[in-house]
Amino acid sequence: MTEEILFQRGTTLVRRLCLAPGETLPWHRDPFHRVTVILQGDALAVEYQEGDERQSVPVTPGQVDWDEPTELLHRAINVGQQSYEEITVFFLDRHGAVPQPKA
């Protein structure tokens, strides 16, 4: 997994994230609104720490999503055949807030 902060000013943070096939994000929650632009990839899965069923998430390059905050601990897994890459714009509530606090 590679993660890079591309830009931060005030309460706006822009991050680039890459996952190789089979890689996962750490368990985390998403307390802030965000916009995600998919640059590369074909399939993700989302697992919830509370044991809910794994959700398949088809993705396509150029896809743009608005994501609502959630306090549920979860992680994304690249279950596709291609590397996954996204740019995410986080709308934080204060400068210095952690966009995806880990469990």
C-alpha cells in the first residue's frame, strides 16, 4: 500500500492511495465527507470488523463517488486483477484532523 498526501490547506486534504492486488487498508473509520476519483482498478471488497458480510464493489477508471461519513470500522481489499489507485478529497472538520482514523 502506498499513500501520499498531495495537498492540504485548511480543512481540505487530497490523498493518493494505491493498493496492489490482494493488499488491504488497515481497519479504520471514515468520519468525514469525501470525494473519490478512481484512476485504476477493477474490483474492491469492503469488510466490516463487526462481522457483517463482505461487500463487493466494482470500480472503473474515471468513476467519481461522493462518500458519506461512517463510524463503522472497516477496511478495503483490492480483490481485482489490477492495481487499484484513487485520489480522494477529504473535507475535514479542522486542520490537522486524521482523515481515516485507524482502529
